[in-house]
Amino acid sequence: MTKDKNIERDRAELGALLQKALMLELSTIPPYATACYSIKEQGQYDRSSPEIVNAEPIEVIRQVMVEEMLHMVLVANLMNAIGCRPVVNDPKQLPSYPMPILDGKGPVLHLRRFTPDQIKCFREVERAPKDPASDAHADYETIGGFYLYVLGKLEKACADHEEQKIFVGDAARQIDPGDYYGAGGDVIAVHNLATARTAIKEIMDEGEGAALGQRACDNDLIPAPEGEDRWDIAHFFKFDEILHSRYYLPTDRLGEPPSGGDLVVDWTAVWPMKDDPNAADYTGLPEVQELSDRFNRSYSELLDGLNATFNGDKPALARVVPVMFSLKDQAQHLMRVPLTGKGRGTTAGPLWRYVPTTKS
């Protein structure tokens, strides 16, 4: 009886850690998306022919956002594999901004426009642990270190109990490549410790880089001409290459400058969105309030759809894809509306607030 209770205790502890991971992955998406959507696309530079300047940083950040969504899918698969329920739409758990991550040991996430300081913050979010052995314990200070800690807890639970008694989840809830409508990285169905290790490694490689941040490559192949292998770049290096205005090659290493081609950035072609906007900023501005409320309803629809997807209604994922695209349009609409009063000189921006659905 005591041993069975210990299994339930260990599984519950793992579930709580993975729920924390789910919220951690979600918390990065609104700041990344806000910075991305604030970039104007009409700035141009003149080389051999005119080109759209900010198409490149927009695409780099977009790639990171897509992979953060993949990380949420992988964490949900890990939770379902051990019989724990992923929750994406609980207002008490959802991020609000400004938000310190990793219990205050990591950087503070803000909702801010595209600036060098904001990209430096994003790069810090994706930084690899300096001492993986130390970060694998409870004193982790990075997301990669947190996942090393989670993996250590999972391996210990499997060592203390029979592995099949830890992985007791319903296999039908696993999201596999045929269910996922994203790009970048691999969707991994989790059924045992081996596949759990693979899923966690996928998350860490995409964030910090191969060999836990020592190399720009993230071990993911991307589309390329037949017979040619092209490798993707990890998130830390993607943000760093924006700051350097130059692409990394997969073989570039930590501490070395990027050695690829130019990545053209126009830091001035950005909507002047107010830092960390809140509902009080829109008091007395009914047009802005309506746009903000509409955005929040769409964001809530997205979270409700993801929650349904992660809890067995896999077709719900297809239904929220159009919502993801509409969020960009709605956010950019907000960012074009000037504020008055204390916000004069800035524009509105999305709040990323969840509004629970009311059912009669």
C-alpha cells in the first residue's frame, strides 16, 4: 500500500512540474508575438534591388513562436503519458505581465515592442545553463536547467518503481505528427522513458542548441533541395543573430560571432506600442477597449482549443489554426491606434488576457 502511495505521490509531483513547464512555454509566446507583430514591414533598404527590410527578423521570431507551440504539444504528451491532465485555460495559472520566470530566478518577461533590449531579454530566456550538473538540481536558473531537473525526477521515479507504472496514460491522447499543423521540430508521441527523454531533448535542443548550447545547430533538419541536408538554428542563436544582423551557420559555436549572410534589421520601423499595456490604459477609449476585448476573446478561444486538444479532442487543433492567424491581424490593428493622456506618443497593444467562456 505504501509503495503504491509513493507511486501516486511521485506521479503527482511530476505532473505538477510538467504543468509548470506547460505554463512556462506558454508564457514566452505573448512577448515573442508582441515584439514580432510590432514590426513594420514597409521599411526598405537598397542593395542590388529594393527588398523588404524587416521580413527577416519577422520570420526568425515567427519560427521561434511555432516551435514554442510545439514545445507545449510535447509537454502535453509527457503529461498525458503519465496520466496527468494538461491545463491551458485556468486563469489562476495563466501568465500575466510583467512576469519573472523560473520563480524569479530567470529574466522578467514584458509585453514590449521590437527593440534591441527586448531581443536581448528573449536571448536570455533561451540561454543554456552554465553548469548543467548544478542546474539539474532544484537550484536551476534557466529553462534548460529546469528541464534537466524534470528529466532527473522522471528517471528517478522510473528507477524507484516499475517504468510501466509511471507511464499509465491513455495512448489515444498522444498528439503525433499526423495531428499537428505546425512546422519546425518533431512531434514525439510519449509512451515510455525512452520517448520521454527524446521529447525533452527536442525541447532543450531547440531552445539552447545542440550539446546544450555549445553549437548553434538544434539537430532539426529543415526543408532543402533533394540530396542536401540543412539544419535549423536554436532559439538562443536566432535571437542573437537578430542583434548581430547576421545569420548563424549550424556549425557556429557559442562565443563565436555568426558567420552566415546578412540579416537586415530596421529597428526604427516599429509601431511605438506602450510597454506592458493594461486595461486601465484604455479607459475612456471605447474603440480601443472594443479592439482589446475582441483580441482577448480570440486569445481565449485559442487557449480553450488547445486545452481541448491536449485532453483528447485532437480535431480541435485544426479549428484553432485560423484563430492563430486572426490574432496577428487584431494585434497589429491595436498597435496602429494612438493612445491619449499618459499614453500620448505611444499606441495600444494586446493584453493577452484570458476571458472565461460563460455558458447559460
